[in-house]
Amino acid sequence: MSSEIADSSHVPFADILREMDLEFLAMGEYGMTVEDAAEFVHHDHFVFLDLRTKEEHDHLVFPFAMHIPINELPDRLDEVPRDKFIITFCLTGFRAAMGYAYLRTQGYDETKALKGRLDEMAGFVSPNLVLTD
């Protein structure tokens, strides 16, 4: 069990879960579409946080994104800038949503999870890219 003392910038996970009612999920408050996110790829205030494994990252690299595997995020949180808007993403969206929730518990108010599949993102940032299995 962690002996960390919670400070006022941390939001309890239970409070994050309480926000996730039907309206929150239906309106997509936690996320951002691939189409909307693609507009921010080269914007200075936005950081794309790739939460995929090292192996997944090695297979397809997004040079504009910061890569921290989800299982390393708690130990590498100090690498994630607090003065930027963080957009989490992964292969299917599950880890992106988990990363979103974790960042919110750590005081990151400007964060969204990418809604949509990674192949959609690859298509937006590299229109000529063809993904294969």
C-alpha cells in the first residue's frame, strides 16, 4: 500500500467514476474523436500520449507522440507535462480510457482519451499509410 499523502491536486478515483454517468458517456465527455484530435497533432499545447506496449510502438511509431506504456505510467508520471492538454491513445481505446482516468486522479484536468481505432489515427496523420496485420 502506498504511503503517499494525497494533496489537493489529486482527484479520488471514486470521484472520476461518479462523473461517468450515462450522459457523460453518451456525450463522449472523456474522449475526442480521431478527426478532432488530428487537428492538434502539431499544436504546442497538445501532447499525444501513446500508452501502447513497447512492441506495439515498435511496430507503428507516431513521431509526434510521447510514448509511455500504460503499465509504466505511474512510475513515469513526472515525464507527462502538467501545463499541456494530454490526449491518450492506444490500439483500441481501452488503455486510453484507463490512462485518462488515471491522469485525472493525478490532477491532470486537461486530458481526453482518443475515441476510435489506431488505424483511423494512422490514416489521418499519414493518409498514404496502409496497415497490415
